Amino acid sequence: MRARSGFTFVEILLVVVIIGILAAMVLPNLVGRSEEARMKVALSDINTGIATALDMYELDNGVYPDKLDDLLVKPGDLKSWNGPYLKKRPVDPWGRDYVYKPAADKKDYELLSYGRTGIEGGGDTISNKQAVTGQQH
């Protein structure tokens, strides 16, 4: 008689069940992390990257721009424009343009992303005027 080598069906089934149990324990901890990371990236863009470009524009011109495109291309006949202030048009982590709302006097602005939903009032708006909303702790 020759001895057979290899795994039995029961042994393979047992390994598959153990892997399934481990995956069931680990995956719930990972789900949702990507959305949280996207929200943090958007908040960072809003409060640092784009904000720095807007502040540099304001230092050079005395007012904030009418639109974000003014950070890329010289608007009109501004003599003190020293841009471009950004390398490319900024988009949020969901692939949509950031929403820029200058104040009427152009001395302040609101910069925001409508988050995963992409709609105003969708519950996950991220803004330089408020903390991340729609996130439950």
C-alpha cells in the first residue's frame, strides 16, 4: 500500500471556514475607513492647501478672488497678480469641484465640499466655516 499525501476535503473546508470567520471579524473594522479618510483629505484641502492659495491671492490683491479659477488664470487687468497660485483646479476626494463662495466685500470666503452625497444639505458637508458634519462619534 502506498501512503497518500495531500489534504482531505474536511481539512480544506475547515481552513476555509476559519478564514471566513477571521474575515468576518476584521472587515467591519475596515469598512468606513476610506470614507473617513476622504473627509479628512477634503478638510485638509479646504483648511490648508486651497486656503493658502486663497490667502496668497488676497495678500497680493487686497481681496479674495471672485472664483477659484482666478487662482489659476489672471483675471482681467490685475497688476499685482503673482499666480498661478494653484497648479490645477482643485477637486474634492469624490471627484467634484470644491464650492467657493466669496463674501460680498471679498474680505472673506467660504470653501466647502458637499461630501459623499454631493448635494447641499446632504448631511456630510465639509467647510472652512464649520467642523466636519454628518459624522457621528
